[in-house]
Amino acid sequence: MSTRIAVVTGAASGMGRCAAERLVRSGWTVAAVDLPGVRLEELGAQAGVTAVPCDVTDAAQVTAASEEVVQRFGGVTRLVNAAGICVRGRIDELPAEAFHQSMAVNYLGTVHWVKAVLPVMQQRGRGEIALFASLAGWMPTPAMAAYTATKFAVVGFAETLGMELRGTGVKLRCVCPAAVQTPMLDTIMGQGVPERLKKLGGVSTPELVIDAIEKSLGGRRTFGYVFPGGSTRLLYHLRRIAPAPLGLGVRVLNG
């Protein structure tokens, strides 16, 4: 397999779309994974992109989709797992289904795709995986439990996977941005998140996040975290050394 092949989940919009289009501009062939729809069809019409309709919560669909990609292109060079949803609400207000669905998409969707492509990468002795967690995977916020729990899960999964990948030739990055200007952020803001809380970690552009991922994957480390933007990394360190004062600040900003 001489061509660089990337699988990008959540590719129809937001961070996934930005990642897919950046990779195509850089000469990659992209398998764009998302639920069936007009936006995925539009992306699939671009040169260098193949639309792969798939529900990431369905392990059987993911297995079939990954096998289709490998059969068509000969392998997978990189996985960018950007599929995600965010439901805002207090724990005592949200239905249980909101927690189940959030975990199914954000966490189990990640697990399904890693398990699908990892054997192919390990067999070749090289590959790259970028898993989207979030600063929310380190720093809880009121009314965000359904989302935050999934990102804590992704962080734990990624760190464990990073240990298991040593010596395999496969690189892994766990991407932990704060707020990113995407349709998901617009949806969250529409659910009543205070503007001042959004600004706590700054608002990154999707391009800045992708730049940070590319720079990190250019290094030699097997595993690493990506915290795009100086304020995001600062908040990560504050969470580790002063969790109580930071938590108080978040509660105050949340109103």
C-alpha cells in the first residue's frame, strides 16, 4: 500500500470534516465515515474522498466498513476518530437514554473503530491513531455529565492503549481541546452554556486543532496527549495540581 489511507469518523461536519478535507489537501486518500445523509454525500463527491456510511455505535457495521476500506485500498494508515455528540443537562433532569447514547457514540464508537483497524496497522508494523477526547475528559463541568463521562472514558482507554502499543510501530494521540468553533459548540451554546464558561479555555478553530495533531504525530513518541492552545494546557495542569480551586472557579462561571 503506497497511498496514505485515512479513516475519519464523524466526517460529515465539525472537526471530522475539517480533518478529512485537510488530509485530502495534503495528498491523503480519505474514507469518510458518518451516518448516511446529504452532508456525507457532498463530502464523498470530492476528489480523494470515499463516503462510508456507518453507525459507529454498531460494532458489526464498523467491522464491515473497515473491511470494505481495507479491501478497496489495501490498508489503513491513519484513524481519526472524531465522531461525537453532546447532550447538556443536569444529572437529575436527563433521561437515562441520554447517557446510554452519549457513551455509545463517544466511547464505544471509539473502541469499535480502534479494534477494527488496529490489527491491520499492527500487521504492517506502523500506523497512526488520533482519538478525540476533550478537556472535558479532565475537567468536569456542571450540567455536562453525560458528555464528560464519555470523555473521561476515552482518556482512560487511550492511556491504556498507549501502553499496549509500545514496540508495535503504531502511534497514538489523545486529542483534548477545550471549546472548538464547530456546529457541536453552537448546539451546546444553544442549550444555555454561559458565554463566560465557553471562554474559560479559549475557543480554538478546527484548523488550530488539526495543526496541533499533525505536529504531535510528527514526533517519535508512541503515545501522547494533544492540548491545542496554551490556555488548554494550562487548565490541564491546574486540574492536576489544584483541582479544588479550579472546580470552584468552574462552578462560579457556570452560574
